[in-house]
Amino acid sequence: MPIPHVRSAVPVDAFRQRFSATRRGARLARLLAAHQLAEWGLPHGTEAHDTAVLVVAELAANAVLHGRVPGRDFALSLLRDETRGTLRIEVTDTHPAFPVRGTPAPEEDAGRGLLLVEALATDWGVQGRPGPGKTVWALCPLPQGARLGPRLGSEAREGFRPAAGPA
């Protein structure tokens, strides 16, 4: 059964890319997200840029380390909504298990990724998707009153359907 096309009442700029579920893929997702944010007018070194890039890095690393299914990729989506002043970051993988935010012991080297996401994002969550897997999303604030880069034309947004969830 086809999924109906959902069109946002608010114009949203979007970036979407699939990556191999490897450490190299996670690194490339972080680098391309940083580049896209700079193209949208969030310069490297600003709080909004660096926060969003760190959230992308953590979610991509989780997709590679915990959500990896052999032979399957993960997807990164960035949705810039200037009207709401938010950047929605979505990472989708095909592993059926939902992530669980843990509380690692001080001497442990790992297990703090979702704690960082929770601290940096204004909201985050996990949702199922059609077919196998899930989407982990996070909302990061865009700077108030900032002059961001040019909006994408409607033809560039056509056919893009963000995953449902709080917006």
C-alpha cells in the first residue's frame, strides 16, 4: 500500500543522504551535515552549527555501532524550518531494536551518546518506520534572527516526506 504524500504547510528545506553503515559512513555523514549547515548560513564554529554537527555525529555513530544490519545503509535527513526556528535531524537504520539511554559508570568509555543528544537537543525521540528499522530524531534550535542561506525551491522539496513526530 503506498504511503500518502504529506506536504508541510510550512516550507522546509531538506537534505537527505544514505551512507554505508561503517565508521567511514558515519564520518562522512558528519562532514556532509557540517557542509550543508554552512551552506544554509550556519557557519562553522557557531554554537548552532557545532551543536547540530555533534548531534549528527552521535546519532550516526549509534546507527553504525548499534543499528547496523549487514548489507544495509543508514540515512541522514536534515530539515531546516525557519518558521519554527528548528533543525530536525533524523537518522534511520534498519535494525529493529530501539535505542535505550543508559547511565554508564564513570569509568566506562562508552554509553554517553544519547545523554549528549538529550543535553544538546531541545527534544529527541525514536519512532518506527514502514519496513524494518526505526528513525531516531532530534530537534536543535536555529539562531533567532539569523539571516540563513537561500531557501530551496519548491521543486527541490517535492517528494520529500519527513518522518512523523513532534515538530
